[in-house]
Amino acid sequence: MNTNTGSSSARPRDHLIAAGKLYPGTWKVADEFRADRGKDLPDWPDWCYLPLAAAYAIVSGGGSNRVPLNLAGDVGRLGALMAWRVTQGIYRFDPALFERLIETPVSGDIPHEILYRLPEWAVYVETPGLRYRDSPLYGVFAHLEFDINHQRPELRLLLDAEIALEPFPLHLGPWSLEESIRRMTDVAKVQGLAVGASIPAGELVSEARPIIEPILSLLLYLCAENAEIGDGQARPANPTPKRTKSGPRLFAPDRPTTWDVGVRLGAALRRAYHASETAGDGTHAGPRPHVRGAHWHGFRSGAMKREDGSPIAAGDREFKLRWLPPIPVKLDDVSDLPATIRPVKGQ
């Protein structure tokens, strides 16, 4: 399920149209699946538009049918496009902010619960300059999956490269990016053996991190509570179902909406870098203007003592992570711009 498209902003819409033609009636079936949530079908968290089991049923033809190996990728592709269709948000980062974010390492445990705060069920993030397997990567669809069978949350990426529209899942939990990739490859190996296919797990792990890590940083910024998205007049959000004769229904927009991300912060970063390059060595009053690199900040929070006065061990207190973007230092006019991520409940 690939399409040849023109500009990067046209690509996601073209992929959506192609999917609708390849699997006619998909959007109506998606509405029906959502209407059966918690009734004829198991329930799932609000941060998931529709579990991939629905896409599997559509690609397989339903019932006891199995998806053939040559169509296995269409499950991930269709699942991402179904989730993106109802909002159609395209996220375009300011170049200065984009460069700083993709340089930010994702070390230690991923703050996975933060990803439940994606601004829409699915987003399309433009990725100018990034490459995937020696091919331009125009963007990436990202949405959250809830595996009904295993009760497992996943971050589902759909890489929009020139050579392919390729699904890539990450299993979410209190572990590192490497562990997420390893868990994905372990499942892929088992599934591959079931259909007689060999999955080169080692190659997947080595190839995945260089492209997944910068994408993850971009997505984490979108999940920041005070992330700068849009012009301040409107914010992206999931739509509210409208009542119809056949029950509540989500109506997809006629065209995508492009959201500019980090315009003010990007401008501030450019000023900060310019100031840091042109300023002197500083004085006794403090350091010269500069930009402190983006980084993760982890900390323990919660009560230090129990009600009886006994101390609570550090390891028993809740561990939280915040992502701190590049911080201009000694530049008063942009001191209020950096965004931080605040931990939230998972479900």
C-alpha cells in the first residue's frame, strides 16, 4: 500500500486516499468497530483510536481468515491511516527546534506514559533531512495501539519513506529504547516462525535506533503540556462524536490541518545561538549568553514519610521524567519559552 506523491504535505493525504481505494468501506467499518467498543467488543483506553485487531479483520476479510504474509504490513499501514483520518494533523517543526530535538539522546527509561498525551489519536510529523535505509524520510505517522489480546500498549510508527510506507512498532513500558526494540524483534521472530519467515532481528535492532530515537524526541515534545503548537488561537484535539440516526459518529475533515510547532521557541533559539557566538567571554557577573543542551531529567516524587512517621525508601517513591528542551541562558526575553513534560496517568 504505497503511493507516489509530490510535496511532503500532500503525501499523508495521498496515502489515505490510496488506502480507501484498496480497502473500500474501511472508514464505515471503523465507525462500526468504535460503536461496539465495550459492548460486542472489549473496551480499550481512550488514548487508542482503534486497536489494530480492527485493521487485521479488514485486511483478512474477517471471520477466521488469516492475513497472508505478503499483506501483513497492510495491517499496520491501515491501522495508522484509520487513526489519522479523523483528525489529519500534519506537524511542521521550526527548523531550529527540529535540529535540537533530533539531537537529543533518549537515554535511560523512556517516559512512556507521556506518550498517552499525543495531541491527536494519530499525528503526521514532517521529518525534513532524515533518511531511512538511504532513502529520504518525508515524515512519520504515529499513533498508540492497545493490544487487546495481551493488554499491551504500543507506540506504532509508520515511516513515510521514498522506498516504502513501513510500519514500526515499539512496545511501551518502564524500560529503555533498546529494550522496546528488543521486545518488538522478539515478537517479530515468533510471528515470523509461525508463517515460515526468518526475521533478521539483529539487523532490525542495529538499523532501528538511529532513525527511531530522533522521531521519539519529536513526539515527546508534542506531548509536553506547554508545547508550542499552532499560533495560540487553536490547539489540536480529538473530535467529539456527533449524534446520527445510526448512533454517534466521528466525521473526518475534508483536508489536513498543518500545525506549526515551536515557532517562537525556534526564533528564540536562533537568537540565543547568535548571541552565544557574538558575545564575549563573560564577566564576573555570570556566564555569557549560551544555550544549554536538551536533556532528560529524572526525579523521585511523593511523600518522604509514611503517616506513622517512618521514612519511605527512595526506590519506593514514584519515579518521574521530564524532558527539558534547549534552554537559552542569560536571555531574559525567552526565559518563559522552554517546554517541560509533566507525568500523567497512563489510563
